[in-house]
Amino acid sequence: MQVNKTVRSLALATATLATLVAAGCRQDMHDEPKFFPQRGTTFYADGRSVRPQVASTVARNQLHEDTYFYTGLIDGKEGNVMPFPVTMKVLERGQERYNVYCTPCHSRVGNGEGMIVQRGYAHAGDFHTARLEAAPLGHFFYVISNGYGAMPDYSAQVAPVDRWAIVAYIKALQLSQHATEADIPTNEHTAPLASIAEKEGLPASFAKPWTLPATATYGTPNDQSFVLPDPGSSASGAAAPAKTHSPAAAGTTAPKQ
């Protein structure tokens, strides 16, 4: 009698468990409702699973009508014009973005000796070389967008409009290294970099030529700076001797930092 009761209890428990399992084992994930290309559907009144594009909408990355603005290239070549007027607001934005993303490698004055370079990273491009001073504006935009050598691309971090602002600021940095008193508006105050450094409480060496520390590496066979050949030249890049850089000559206007 006791055995029969135990069997019945086990059978009831098994049936209950089977019912719960069956109730929870639905096929929604296996037979998920979805549309198949070129198949009809009863979900929409017109019976089409492929829906027409919503009016006045543009898919992501399909609004690039101004190709130069998004690539820096004109007919496959680097252009040399800004896609919008350069104002002081644009330069200030470019400086702010440059200081965030570019100074770790290129430094505040663009000589390629930023803090991580001083700690052993590959030497960055020096914007004050003859090659980069003559480079078109589109070159800098293209490099920021796609990377170059050891430099990764910054297309995900910096929007196109900010990349162009950085390009404008780089050109301002280049001009600052060759500025003369005649280039300064009459109502603007100028001061030697040495006096600015002293006023800011910086060491006297701040205004002197910079030398690359021994911990830095170039990644070239002879551990010297790699110089790219001029456009159209068949010669391969050669390593150039190390040099010192002066952020601004004494007596000239210091770039805004």
C-alpha cells in the first residue's frame, strides 16, 4: 500500500515537472519571426517584406556628397584648400583638439618630440621640416583620417570638421616658427619665449633648443629619423641625422599653447 502511494507520488511529480518543462520550452527562438529577402509577408498590407526607404532620410555614411570634405582628396590627389573659411573660432577649436589628440606625439609646438616620444615611442613627424611645411592641407587631413607609418588613424576619435580645424591649427604652428614683427597686428602684444617662460615659472631651458632624449627610438636600421622621398622621386627614404629643435627663436612670438 505504501509502495503504491510512493509510486503515485513520483508519477505525479514527474508529470508536473514534464508539464512545466513543456510550457517553458517554446520555439520562439528557433522559429523567430523575421523577413526573408524577396519573400512576401502578411505583416504589411502591401505584402512586401522589403520596405521602401523612408522619405527624407539618409543611411549612415551615405551623405558624403562633398568628397573633399571627407577625404582631403581631389581626383585622387591631396588638395590644398580649406573646405570652409578659417576663423579664430576654427583655430581655437583646432588648437583644443590638437592639444588633446596630437601633442602626446607631436608636442605642443609640432616638432615631433611629444611626451610619449620622450619615453621611447617612435619619433613623430616634425611639422617644421621643409617637406611638411610644403605639404598640401589635404595631406594632413588624409593622415589624420587614415594613419601613416606608426601613427594610427583618428577617424573614430575626431570628426571630419575637427580634423580640418586641426589642419588649420597645424598651419598656424608652422607660420608661427617664421613669424616676424610685420606679421603681428599693431594692437597685439608680443614677447620673447624666454620672458614668457620666466613669467610662467618654467625653467630657463624651456626656451632653448630641444634635444631628443636617449630613450626615444626611431625604428629605423640606424636609429635615425626616416626621411620620405620627394613626390615623384624613385629614391627610397633615408635616415637623416638627429637634430635639435627650437620651439621658437628668442625674440619672436611664441605660438599660443
